[in-house]
Amino acid sequence: MALTEIWRKVLDDPELDENSDLIAVGGTSFHVLQITGEIHDALGIDVTLRDVFFHTSPRSLSDFLEGQK
């Protein structure tokens, strides 16, 4: 899952999985900003900071984005 790879890259933790909660693993607002940029660069999708704050795992954000289509 591309979002999981983005979480791993931004948080510098190869052990994260699709259910890893950004906040629970020590993510900050700066990480959220980085994640939105990485998603845009890698997937061409504009995601708001609010989207990531409300959907803090790759799986949750993926499900949310699928529902937006």
C-alpha cells in the first residue's frame, strides 16, 4: 500500500503497517504536512491536513479517499 510506504518514509520507521496510527507512533503536525506533500507527489492526490488528522492510519486514510471518488 502506497500510503503505508509514505508513513514509513516520513516517520522513518520500516516496521509501520497499514494500521499504524500516526499520533500513537509519535507523529507531529510537521509529519502531517510532510505526508500530505508525499501523497501529492507520489499519487497526485490533494489531501488536506485535516484529512490526515482525522484519518491517522494509512488504512483509514485510504478508505476515506476511496469514499471520496
